[in-house]
Amino acid sequence: MPQDDLDPERLKAITSQMVEAITSPAYVEAMRKVKAASNDKRLDEAMRRLTPKALREQGVRLPEDMRISSRYFEEGFKPIEVGEPAGKRNLLAELHAAEPEMFNLIGRLRDRKPDLYQELTERLSVEDAISPLALCGCACGGAATACGGAGAG
Amino acid sequence: MSDSAQAMAPADAERPALDDPHVYDNLGFTRAELAAAMRATYAELIAFVTQPAFVAIYNDLWSRDAADRPRFVNEVIVNRAELERRGVDIPEGILVQTSAFGDRRPTLFAVKKFLPDRFHDAWENVNLTFDNEYDDAAVSRDPEMAWRRPLPVSIQNTLLAEAADLDAYPDVGAGDRDWSRGLGDTYYERDG
């Protein structure tokens, strides 16, 4: 077990840093602008506004090691098949269930047939992956394994 | 000055006080109110993960090989009946979930609670997230990597169990610029 992962004082310190950072008016405003963007622009807005560099330039006081990333949560306490909640098939999950070797196949395809690999990945649509995402800021200390985070959908 | 202090210094002069009543005029609550709600909710999460029964389970998790931990998480940590059988008290509103990030850090599980609805125009939830061990330098901080669509958890966990490189898996939907249309949707039940 990584030392001090569950030390209450350490967790309190990490989460206090998080609260100070993510309640910053500039952070909240950047996130609201991303959420307000049209669907086809939202990713670009997130990459532009919700990065540690961009937020620091707006005056947000971020923990040094903070990561900000898209995120997905599965439903708690009840394992589900990813993709089902939206009523759509998850092609990748089904492929993997049918043929676990697909990971190696994809790796070989990328190395040997890069054009085919590129076309395959581009043809996978949103239904093949995950629709619910959350905007997330997560303060994680180096290679530590426990961190405080927050999400907004 | 330490590196950490240098990272924070430029913002100090501009940083509004947490009790500034004006900074959220257009949201119907103040920064201080949001911060208080977050601190209170984080305190609940910290109390949950530091109760002796949960600490024992966490120790059990870390006594296992890294590749075996996703299976243990699935069988024990996100299994309410098993947690309760092992003596864990699960207060109302606490969610224990598997999770995946766009930057593909090797996440094992998260303990989460929603904030009151009135704050959702800013933030919806706070959480504590627990990852498998990883080299910080190996998980990219590049925005284009961090804002990828996360892998399905089932695939992420299979890759972890195989000690595979998560970044070696292709970016799904790379040609679909509309992948983020799910933002704004949450499908899980808030009462867990």
C-alpha cells in the first residue's frame, strides 16, 4: 500500500488545495464556457481553456501536479455493460469479449498496416465508446495513487 | 522559493478571497458557499475511506499484484454487499465506482458524492480517486491526450490485468469530432 494514501490529514490537505483551485472564478467560468459550447466545438474549447497552463494564465492557483482530464464514471455498486445505458451497443467491448486477442491484433495492425489502422479508428463512432463524460479537475501528487477530484457533466 | 511555491505565486495577487461575496453573482451562490459545500462533502468521503473496515480492504487490495487489483475492485470494492459483509458503513449518497480518464492513468476506483443541486452550474460532484501505481511521466499532460474519450472501463481493466500499455490502445472515434456530445448527460442514479 502506498504510504499515507489513507492518512486523513494528507487527504484533507489535498482536497483543500483542490477546493481553492476549482472554486476559482476563472476556473468556473472556463468550465461554463466549455459546457456552453456547441457539441462540435466542445472538445476544442476544453483543450483550449481547461488546461493547467491556460488556467494559470487566467490567474487560477493550481496545485503544481494537477491533472485536468475528461472522465467517465461507471454506475456504482452495480456492474454494467458500458454503452448499454444509452441503449447503444459498445462495439469495442463486444469485440473484446468475443476475442480478447484483439489488443495484440490492433497493435500488429498499427505496425504493419498503418493506413488500415487509421481508417479503422476513424470509422469507430461515438456509439463504439462512451457518451457520458465529465469535465474533471484532479489534483494528484506525483506517482501517488490517491487524489482528490471534482466533476461536472 | 520551492517549485511548488513558484507554480502558485503568479496568481496570488489576483486571487479573490474565498469569502468574496461577489465572485459568483450570476450563479446564485458565493464562492465561499461552494467551497464550504465541497469541504463538507470531501470530509464525508475522507471519513468513509478512513474507517477501519475500508482501510482493511484497501490494504488487502494493495497486497495483491497490480494486475490482479482490477478483479479485486470489481469483486469487492464496487460490490455493496461485499463491502457491507466486511463491515463497511456506507452512508447515503456515497458512491463507489469504477472510472476511466481521458489521459489513461490506470484508475482503479473512485469514491464520490454529489454536491447539492444548487451548485451544479459550477460543479456536480467531488471524489477521491485511487489509481494503480504509475510513473507520473508516463501519463501525458498534453491537452490533446488528456481530453481523449476515455476507454470503456472493461477494456481499461483488461489492459491493466495484462500489464499492457494503456496508451497503446487506439483512440476510438478519432474521426468523430462530435464525440463530446455526451457532455451534460449523466446516466447513473444519484442515490446510488
